[in-house]
Amino acid sequence: MNEDRNPNRLAAEWAVLGKHPGRSMGYEVLDGSLPGTRAQRYLWSATTGTPDAREPAGGLPWRVFLSGADGEPGSVCAVVDTSWDGSKDGTGRPSYTWRLLLLEWRAASRAGVTWTALDRAVAQAGSEPDRPDASPAAVRTSAAELADTVDRLGFEWAAGMAALLLEGEQLVITAPPGRALPGLDERVRMLDAVCSLLPYGCRVWLSGATWTGRTEHDLRLVFAASARSGQQEVPLGTGRPPAPRSGTAGRYLTELLRLRAKRGSTADVVAHLLAATTALPLRDAAEAVRLLQELDLLDSVLNDIRHGHGQVGDVQRLLELHSVESLDEGQLETVVVFLADRARRPGAEAAQALLTRHWTPRAPDLLAAHVVARTPSKQNLTLAKEYLTLLLGLEGAHPGSFDRLFTALATAPGYDPAWAGCLVCMVEKEFGYDCEAADRVLLDSREAGLAWLDVLFGARPRDLRPLSRLVALAAGTPVDRRPGWLRFAGLLTGEFSAAEVVATDAAEFASGHGDAWRIALETARDNNRPAVIGPMWTVLRQLVRSGTHAQVSAVLDSVAPPGAAEVSPQTAADADLLRMSAPFGGAGGRLAPTMRRLRLLGADDPGLDAYTATVVRRTEAEPELKEQVVEALLGDEPDPDGASWTVLSLWMRQRPSIEPAVRAGLARRLTSAAPARWIGLDLPEDLVDGLVYRDGLAWLRPVRRLRAADTDRVPLEELGRIVAEACPHRTFSPQLLDEVALLVRRRGSRFAFGLTTELDVRAHGLGLALYQALGSSREYQDVRDGLVRHSREQENRHRMLLAALGAAGTVASTRPGAVPTTPRAVPYTTPRAVPPAGPAVPPPEPPDRTGAGRPAPLPAAADYPPDDRDRRRGFLPWSRKRRNS
């Protein structure tokens, strides 16, 4: 049975089912070479109904093609012809005849027998009634003949029918509306043509009929008037049948259409499928797809891979027929990527072995190209990691493949640099591998470097050794070619100097990770590099203002501890300003917790100039910060060492514009409940001039002059002059009265007597007014008691002096046992200041410029040593620290 139509005799079994003429018995096997029981199984399987004269299309003869029968274990290639010669049985009913022609599957498949050939064979046997047992001459139907029928039907229609058969459907072909079905021979060719679009091996389960009546049957492809329950009806010549529901059958249909379009020849497709004679079980669609693809294995396999249907076995067959060297770049990439994807899955040893056996040096580059062809994402990074893991396992057979893939991924031109940075960090962390080519990417790309930094800082446990490696690599490049974040990293590790780093470098470093600022400070602490605070000023300032002041302050104290020798004045200023600018709750002292480093410098420290310069620079563009710093430097009490006031003084010289803020701060403190501690500040005169003209501060200048005069041990006349000039209306301000009381406490009551005497000389009654002011307030009770005691002593002494002089009226007061008259005590009153004297006090006389009538000069204030009886326990004398401004 060859394509040249040469006859080939096959040993065929046959049988005839029917009735003897004129008898009313049932149908039985009348003759044949098959055992009757076996023949009946096939003959009854082909019984599909009774002819109906009302259906012209169903007129006899009928042909049914079988591949098996119920109860038969093996497959066959058989045809049953149903005909009627006009005879009737004893009841007058038509007596039909069924003729069976059967070929065993092995012989039929070896010869490539098709249904068209069977049809012709049974027709030939029927034309030789005298030799019903003769072996029929089965002529193999040519592929071209079947292809012609397929094309007449329409390739898409026939291919759709074949795919539905592969899916297991029962298909019923019906006449198109308004048209009749073709004749018997054409129907056979149509059935055969549809089946020819499946691998020949599918005929072990295929079956068909040129017509079926109303009897139930299991035939796969038939002509009928309509479909019954469970069957799919497809009108003839009406376009494409319904699409298959299963994915594999759909793939088969897609491949059929693709191959036909590519080759342009239906005969090529049919011939290829007729040659696939290996038996295929029902619904083994995957194997049918594989066999179909053999026609165009390379493109079929590649197409399957691209559509997600690739199989390792198909790729193996492909590589056995086509070496990797014969594939072009696109084909090779498809195969390599497919095998790599399968090989990276668990239990995929076959794919890995195939990739190793058919290795190409281009594999790393092809895998890298596949990765970077996708959108940068975390999933893509995972894919790269899995490819690297795969090639690491192949290093023994193909050394260098891991490095080549990693380098290709990290240096892919035009790909997202941030993704590359994450890749480099991931590879070092997961595989412990790095290479200079990848590190250069981090140096050359800011985005890659910062992404790398983000992953590095986010890893747990954190390992900063890779950062040191990059810093060392950057040290070999010019300063201007180093990325800013890496310059700053070099400052952290001690590799680069502070002169090479600017604020933008620190900001770039901090932008690499949300916790980068903390990591930077902790690294600086571990490497004893407090100078990093300067470049980080802007970053830290923003953090403080955003609410993380507590965390920043805590780390700052560990990086630049107050008083540490390695902390420069500039760094100390930066650290103090950052702490100072943090919001503190409550009304407690601010100087101690915020300017701790300044207080440790001392007023005469040469570093104050640098400290002040930093303060000036940092506050220049921040008015709010400037006011905060002024307040912090003033503090809640004067700095005992004077460093804060020195900074303020230097600052005012360089930036006079801050003087109003200083003046306002001092004014608030001087008008507070306890101004005395602020009076002794070494204030510039112009600053004092601005203060005394404020409401409530007219007392400031005389009080300061009085304190300075006492410190300089000036004569008593000078002290009196200062007090008198401050009280033109014989009224003492509370601050001046406090200062005088302090003098009296220190110098004693004899000093007070001398001072009041001097005051009375300068302004008649002013001394008495001072006594009245001191005696009218409980605040000065200790001073009053001392003055009263001193006055009584003086009174008694004067009485004794009068008695000694023989003055009248004094004897009684001086004799032994006599009780001296006690002077009337000055009553206590609430006001601290004494109002102007009334009419009883004569107005002051004009001063005598000539000296006539003036008592002899009083001794200097220094001649009045402090009275021990007037000292208060724990009271310390004043001290005034003088320095050159």
C-alpha cells in the first residue's frame, strides 16, 4: 500500500450479518472468517439505526468505521457496510445486510490504512460475491488526496473538528441550512480528511459513520440529521467549529494553524501526521501535540516555550536534532532561559543536566539579557538570584559562569541603576561575592550607590565591611570623581579628611536609608570621628525639628562627649546648638542641658572664637534659631565661668544685629524677681545705655556703678555721690535699696552710719530717708537690727561723753544702775521704698563748693571693716571677675 497506488494484499477478516430470505427469524451472522461471537460484537457496534425514507440523506448504503468494540481488548481497523438488496423477511419487512471487513491494528497501521482505503476495499469485496473470503486489495489513500478534501472543507473548519475530537467530543456533522449533504464516497473522504489532521495513532480510538439514525451510539465523528444528547453538532461548511475547552487541545489547534500557515501546504501536514503510526490513547493530547510538532520541531518547540507550554522532553529532542551552535541568538536565548527556569525549580535535575550537556558560553549573557528585559522589581531581583544560584551549582562544570552572569547583570547598560545597587548588595550578602566591575557601578552611579546603601543598612545583622571596601576603592580615584555619599563614608571610617567633605555629601549619605543618620553617628562614635557632626548639621537639624530630637541628642552625646579632648570647638558648637534647638518641656534651666560643651571651655579659652564663628554661621539664615541661641546663652542664671557671655559679646561684635535680642533677653531677666545675679555681667556701655531707657530699668546704671565702686574700694564720698544721684527725690528704687542693704550687710552698721552722714551732706534728709526705707521692710530686718544696736551703743556713748563733760541732765543717765532712755523705734511698714519727705524735713541746702561749713572728710569706705556681729551665716562677699574685652 504505497503512495504510487500499487495494490498490496492484506489478510482481512470478514463477516456478514443478516436474515435468510423469506424467514422471519432475527438477524444472525450468516458467514465469515471471524468467529460468530466476535463478529457480532463489531456488527452490533455498527448498528446505528433503521433507514428512514423520509430522510433522503440517510439512504443506504451506510458505512461505519470502527477501531474497536465492547468486549474486544485490542484495536482494529474495520468497516461495516449496511445495505439492502430489496429482499424481505417472512413478515414482509426489509431484510438488511451488514458486511464487516476487519484488519488487525498492527497490520493496518504498518500499511497506513485509512478509512478511504477501507471503504474502497469493502466496495471491492462487495463486487465479488463469489469470493467473500478473498483478501481485499486495500489501496493506501495518498496524503495529497486527503489534503485536497481538507482544503475543500476549509482548513480551519477541519482543524477545529480534529481538535474537538482530540478533546474527546462526539461530533455530528449536519447539512448546512438549505443545502444537502454530499454522496457516500465524499462523506467517507470528509471523515477521513478530518481524521488525517490527527496523528495516525489516534485511529486506535477514532470511529465514524456516513450516517446514523436514532439509535444511541458511541461513534466519534458521524453524519446525522441532528445531534443527540451529549453530542456536539457542527454544520458542514459554516466556518470554524467551537473552540476546544481544554488547553492542550487548544494548543494542538494553534499548532495546526501555525504549521499550515508557515509551510503553505496542507499535504505536508497530512503526510507528517499519517506517518505518526504509534498508537495514542484517547485524550493523550500532549503526545499528539508533540507528534505534530515533529513536522517543524524547532519552531514548534520554541513557540510552545514562548506560550508557556514548553516541555523538557521536547527541548531534549530539539537539541538532539539541532546543536546549540546552529541556533541563532533569539532561538538560543529561548532555549537557555527555558532550561534555566526549569532547572531552578526543585526536582528539575533533567533540565539541569540538559543545560549542562548542551552548554553554551553565551548562557550567562543570555540569562542576564532575559532579566534586564523585564521591568525592574523585587521579583526581578529574585529571578536574578535564582539564576545566580543555578550557575553557582554549575561552576564545577563551567567555571566562571557565575561571575560572568553577575557582572553582566550589574553592568547592564541603560538598566535601572537602583536595581543594580540592590543586586550588588544582595549578591555580597547571599553569596559572599563581590567584584570590582560591580563596585565601579556603585562609584559611578549615585542612584546605584544609594540603593546599595539602603540594602546594606537594612540588613540584619548589619555588616559595614563592604562600605569600608568601597571607601578603599574610592581612595584611588580623584576627590572630585568620588560620589558624595562615599566621601562622607570615608570621613566616618577615617579614610578621608573633613576638608574633603561638604554638607551635601552628608545629606546624600543620609538619603540612602531612613536610619542612615543614626548609623553614621554610631560609626563615627566607634571610629572616634566627632568631626562628622559638622557636615551632618543640616540633616540633624531637620531631624531635630521633625520630632526625633531625643534620639539625636542621645547619640550626639556619645559621639561628642562634653569635655572630650578630641571634640573641636566647632564640633562642640554644632552639638550644643543641636541639643539647644530641641524642644524642652517645662520651665527648668536650659543652659546646663543644652550648652554643656561651652561651659567646659571657660571664658578665656582660645577656642571660643571658633565656637562663636560656628554659632554665627549656623544661625545666619535662621532668625528663630538665632533667638533660641541667645536665650540659651543667657540662660536662667549667668554662666559662672563667663564663657556664654564671652560668646555673646563676640557675636554682638561680629553681628550687631543680634544686640536687640540680647538686650530684650537681659531686660526680661533684670525685671524678674531676682535680678541681682544679672547686674554683675560685664556689659558694654552701649548695651547698658539701651537697657536703662526701658521701663523699670532706670536703676540699672547706678546699681552697677555702686557695685563697681565698692569692688574698687573707692572713698565713701564717691559711694555717697552715686547713691545721691540715683535718688533725686529721696526715693530709693527696690533694686538700689537691695544693693545698699547688701553693702551694709558686708560692711556693717558703722559703714551705714558713715554713708547716711554723707548722704545727708549731699541731700538734706537723704540719710534719714535711707534709714526709714531700711526700717520699713521686713526684708531688711537683719540690717535694721544691726543699725538699731549700733545707734543705741552710740547713744549711750554720747551720754557718757556728755556726763564726762559735766553737761547738765546727764548724771542720772550715767550713774550706776540707771536705765537709759530707749529711743522710739521706727515703726515697720509694708512699702520697700520711702516716699518723699514731708514738710517737716527741710529741703536740701545747695552744696558748699568752697568747703566752708562742711565737716571734716569722712574716712573711705575701706576704713569701715565688716562688723562681725552684722555678718549672716553662709553669706559670701562679692567678687567681680575682670577680663579684657
